[in-house]
Amino acid sequence: MEMTLQVNGMTCGHCEKAVKGALGELEGIQGVDVDLASGKVDVVYDDTLVTKNEMKEAIEEQGYDVVA
């Protein structure tokens, strides 16, 4: 499955690395693409192993705000 999350607060390469790292630790995440300019995070995942809420929590634990 694929999903795009809107994440506020990402401004630099460190932000991108933090979000990719947080999501990468979750079981079922197959790919993450971060666009800093738009704040969009595209995630390819196995929906039998990980939920949107788990992804949202992982990003928010890094200090960013997931709006969609």
C-alpha cells in the first residue's frame, strides 16, 4: 500500500533523516520518500504489519506534527 502523510516542522536534511529513521524502524515499512519543500512523506508499507496511527506516532515522537 502507499500513503502520503502531511508533516509540519521539517526544514532540513536532519529532519528528513529523523522521519525516515523513525518510520524505518517500524515493521512493514518498505519505503519512505520525504519532500521537505511540501512537507509530504510518501510511505510504501504492508498494511497487515503497520497502521497509519503507528506511523503518525513514530513521526510525532521525533517532534514533528502529522496533519494528514
